[in-house]
Amino acid sequence: MGTTIEMFVIAARDGNLAKHFYESLFKWKITDVGPLLQISGAGLSGHILKWPHKDHPTHTSMYINVENIQECLAKVEEMGGTVILPEMAVPTGGSIAQFVDPDGIIIGAYHGNLHIESRSKAEIDVNPIGFFEIAARERHQSKRFYEAVFNWRITDDGPVMSISEEDAGLAGHLFNWTFEQPPYLTLYIRVEEMTACLEKVTQLGGKVIIPETEIPSGGTFAQFLDLDGNPIGIYSGR
């Protein structure tokens, strides 16, 4: 069992509003299973978490499948992170924990075996998650942190660092975040019609923060804030 991304979580103040937003935008199937809403059709197991903690911001997070959560959390603290949720059992089997990295980005650790229903390729490819992005204040510090905690290979490609898809299970980027807004982690969803998707974001109450922008290697990308202010990326053409 490697340190690969096993699932993602979107924390929301109002689960029903978030369910309507993401179902309408990406045509994901979202089912209410109690404290969580389960997302199907994204190409990666996901949940919307009904976030009750008023003193802590909503966020997008990933859960990485690790061999030993206690060893992982010890390494987190050794590398300057902070454990915010100690290891706890989950009803579906296995256990989880949460920590914040040196930039305050919330990351989950998971140990166990998720039951992922088989889905047709058509269902998975509606609007699948294609890669993830970590915006850090100092990327070399973050590179050392994630290499040490998860044994990911991270290469410096210039303006961004590439996180190995073979190691993480999903391609990722790490880069320096120089704006006043806090650092973040986000997921990028592949869409067929960029303009139509951004128009839909605005209609549903979200806010476009990066308009459609060309990618040097081909295609375009954009970013928006959902109803809870969580940054989400979309891309097209590659």
C-alpha cells in the first residue's frame, strides 16, 4: 500500500447547497449518507463534509493512503506540521487523521480499504478530477515536507514543481504563492466547455477568480470559488 491519494473532501457550511452546486455544475451524483455526502462520477472517491466548525475555515482536502497513521503523524510533527485530528476509526472501516502542513493547508491521512463501486467509463469521464495543486509560501520547504511525509518524488520544473503521478496516484503541482490570500490546496476537474462551465459557476453563485488562461503545454485552465469560498480549478484541452 503506497502513499497515494485515496479520496478528496470538500468542506461546506450547508451540505444541501453544496450538493446542488456541484451536481448542477459537474453532473456528479451526490448521495446524503448522514454526516457526509458521497460523490460519485468524479473519477476519485469523494465526499462533501458538512463543516460545523465556525472558528475554522471551509477547505478542500485530500486523504492519502498510508501504511501506518501514527508513524505518518510523527513525521508530520518532525517536519513542522501540526496534527489537528488524531487517528480515529471510521464506520466504513479503517481509520483517518488530519494535519496541517507548514502553510496551514489541511491534509488527511487514511489507512484501510475503501469500497469503491464499479462505474462505467462514461460515468467517470463526465467531469473527472485530473490533477491537484498546492500553493505554498515557500515551495522548497513544502517540497521537503511532502517528500519526507509521503515519499513523493517532486521535481523542480521552473515556475512549478511536479509531483509524481506514479507516487501520489494523481499528478500534482507545487508552486510559490505570492498573493495576500492564504495558501491553498485545490483539485482540477477536466471539462469539455470552459466558457459554459464558468458561466454556470456565476449563475449558481460562485465567483471566477482566474479567467480562462492558456497553458503553455496546451489547453486552458481557470479557477473559481464555490459557495463556501473553496478554490476549485477546471481545465480543458489536454
